[in-house]
Amino acid sequence: MLFLARFRIKKKHKVLSLERSVVELEARAEDLEREAAELRRENWWLKEMLIMKGRSMRTSKQRSKQG
């Protein structure tokens, strides 16, 4: 009987440890999702800046050719 009690205790500790790991990993996944969303926004913003810069350069070149 003592063996079974030890086994149950070890199993319970293992389950608790796994549950703690799940909570920690879920929190980490949420952090990574937020970071990914932030990086997507930053990427979009930088692309828009490049597009605007390209348009600006084309416009200024066209004006200089006309003038």
C-alpha cells in the first residue's frame, strides 16, 4: 500500500508540474502573439513609408524634367 501511495503522490506532483508548465507556455504564447502583431504593424508602417518615399521621388523627378 505504501508503494501505491508514493506512486499517487508522484503522479500528483507530475500533474501539477505539467499544469504549471501549461500556464507558463500559454502566457508565453500570448506574449509572442502580441509581439508578432506589433512587428506586423511596424512592417506595414515601414512599407507605407517606402511607398510614399518612392512616390515623392517620382513626383520630384517629373517636376525637374518639366522645369
